[in-house]
Amino acid sequence: MNELKKIQEQYEYWNDLKDPQPDIAKEQEEARQYLEEKKIPFIPMYTLLDFDDSLNQDEKNTIEEQLLSSGLMLALIIPDIYIKKKS
């Protein structure tokens, strides 16, 4: 019975975990705080990633690594109405 309790506790622990967030630089954190202060909604790119089921884990890892190394993984997506248009 003790083993079952341990397994249940582990399950609850892992089930309650949120997706890991990549480390961000101080400047990126400041940019996010600025957007929050200005009440500009944003969504980090990494929260939108949803890989096709046809990809294996190695392919998913490679894509994630490329997005992270290029800086795109940490990009913030904001609505068009908050982007200044050049005339």
C-alpha cells in the first residue's frame, strides 16, 4: 500500500507541474514588465508550440533547439493593433 501511495504522489506532482519556461535575459523580463504596465497583451512563442504528431521526439527537440538558439522561442506575440504601422 505504501508503494501505491508513493506512485499516486508522484503522479499528482508531475500532473500539477506547468510546462517549463525557458530562462530569459534581464532585458526580456523588463520588456515583459513594460508590456504588462501598458496593459498590452502578449503570449510567449514557446507557449504556442504544438508539434504535429508525425514528428518523433528527436525532431521535436531539434526544432525547439533551433528556435531557442535563434531567439524565436522567446519572442512575444502581440495583437496587430499594438504595432505601429509605417506610412
